[in-house]
Amino acid sequence: MTPAPRQRGAVARLGTAQTLAWASSYYLPAMLAEPMARDLGVGTATVFAAFSVALIVSALLGPLAGRAIDRHGGPPVLAGTNLVFAAGLGCMAMAQGPATLFAAWVIMGVAMGSGLYEAAFSSLVRLYGQGARNAITGITLIAGFASTVGWPLSAWMEAQWGWRGACLGWAALHLLVGVPLNSWLPRGAGPHAADDGAATSGTAPVTPGASAAVPAAAAAGTHTSTLRATLLLSFVFAVTWFTSTAMAAHLPRLLQASGTSLQVAVAMAALVGPAQVAARLAEFGLLRRMHPLVSAQLAAAAHPVGAGILMLLGGPAAAAFTVLHGAGNGVLTIAKGTLPLVLFGPQGYGARQGVMMVPARVAQAFAPLLFGMLLDRFGADALWLTTLLGLAALGALWMLRPQMQR
């Protein structure tokens, strides 16, 4: 088997496993929060609070998971998270009140911290090094349909077996599908094997001299410049994940506040998924010829531009805003994997990625509550916050240009 088919097989397996992981965790409360709350005798807000706790736990464990992947490779860590996902979902199915519900989501947070995109990106970088960009795009293309698959499947299982049966159904899928998929991933030769990844991906081999020049910040800058780049990227990821999560939780209500009906708002909100996938296809084709920093800058500008159009024109611009937001979010998801690789190189990628994503996970945990409060008070004008955050992210990416040129 040639290297390219091997990489495509790894991307297909990992992308399918990521679809399962996202559908059964991040996208689970949207379908099951209300029946959970009714059965347990708590408010829906309590279920989402438990979900926020899981996101905070995932932020704290991200660096540990990244270091484990750097040391041992992706398959043992990712397959292990399928077992933790199954345990968390099983505990959730047996929850009898708020205490056991929160405990189950804490277990889910452990799995999310070591089993979602950052862990998958780290696994690919360990395998393919600088040639991992296309592989990273590939798994986001597949897992971009996690909500498309997860929401209907959760709803169907809940209708057939109740929310507890739905949780057990997802747990069974982790054991029967997730564990084999992640276990069959290539393991790589060792922590430094990723340096040869360009050859694996079908690109031109890197000579020893060129290899030393790839991690631009480490080779040409001081420790201070490396720290500066790390802080800038951490900020970009935090504010863009805040916006992404806020929109995921409140987009239909935001569009209603902008002047659309409920039916139109729901229909327009459904455009986010296709826009994300279309943008990722463009990144895989047209934008792959651009530097990842340029595509990230274009993506960061998409939400502020769309928000400005929506605030200016109101309801008639709902589709334009939704498509621009979805497209930008789709490419930024890839940038979270590719920019650290280009800036710092593959060595220690997993640990660095885990550290940089801590602020993003924390911002993500509080985004639904904070943006919901602003939406309650200011209506569609709450978009000023995410617009300014998007412009700040664009400015931070622009500040990285001199470092990339060095």
C-alpha cells in the first residue's frame, strides 16, 4: 500500500471516530437536555451548567493528553477515551439527580479533554509532521457532519428508548465502533517520526537544513518571540471559540431578534453546517496554495463582516450572516491545527496544543451564558461583542505576520 492510501485510510478512520466523539458529547445536550431535566426534576439550565463543567475539566486535562500523545502516539490515548466516553454516558444514563448528573459530565469532560480535535490533530502531526495539513483538513471535513448525524440520531434514540436509552446507545457505539477505529490507527515510529511526515503526505522531502528552518519562531526568534506567538494564538483561539459556541447556542434566537420569524431563523441556522464543510473543501483545494496564516485571516474576518451586514440590513441579511459565520468557523477549526504546526514545528506539538487550547475551552464553557445574557438585554446589538472579538482576533493574526516572515 502506498503512503497516500495509508494516510487516506487513517484520515477516514480518525474522521469517523471524531464524528462519533463530537456527536455524543458536544452536540448531545441540544437534543437530550430537556428530557434529562424533566426526568431528573431540574431546570434545563442545570443540565447546561453540568455541560460547562465538562468543558472546564476538558481544558484542564488538554495539556496532559497532548503530552501523552507526544510520548505514546494517538491510538492508545484515543482508544482509551472511547472507554471513558462509554463510562461517562453509562453513568449519565443511571443519573438520579443533580449530583450524579454533574459527576457523569465530569467523566465526559475527561474524555472530551483527550478525545476531540486537539488530540486528533496531535495524533496526525506525530504521524505526518509538516505534511499533516491535508490530513487535518480531511478529518474536519468528515467530522463537520457530527451535528448532521448526531442530532437526528440522538432524537431517534430518545424517541425509541428515552434519553437514558439514547445515552446507552451512544456508549455502545463508542465500544463497538470507536475503540476499533482508533485502535487501528497507525502508531508511528516515535516522538520524532513526525519530522519525516512530508514524505508520507506525498509532498517533497525536507532536507536537514530546510527542516531546521521550518519551526520559524524557534529557529529565528528568541524564547520571548516564541512566547509572544503562543500568547497571540491562544488569544485568537479563545475569542473565536467563544464566538463559535455562542452562535451554536443562540443563533436561531439571534436571527429572530434581527427580524426573522422562528421558521426562517431555524432554516437559516441550518446553513452553518453546509457552509463549514464548503469552506473546508475550499481550504483543501484553493486555500491550500495559501499560507495557513492568510486563510486564517480571511476566516477571522468572515464573522465581523457578516455581523456588520446583519446589523445594517436586519432580517433580510440572515442568510449572508449565517453563511459567512459558518465558513469562517469552518476554516478556523483547521487553523487551530495547522498554525501551531507551521509556527513551531512538529516537536512537542501535542503538549503545546493542549496548553494553547486551555483559554479556548474556558471561554467556550462560559460563552452560552454570557452571550445569552447580552442577547436578553440588548437583542441583536449583542453582536457588537462578537464583532469586536473577531476584529481583535484578526489584529492578533496580523501581528504574527513579521514572525512568519522571519
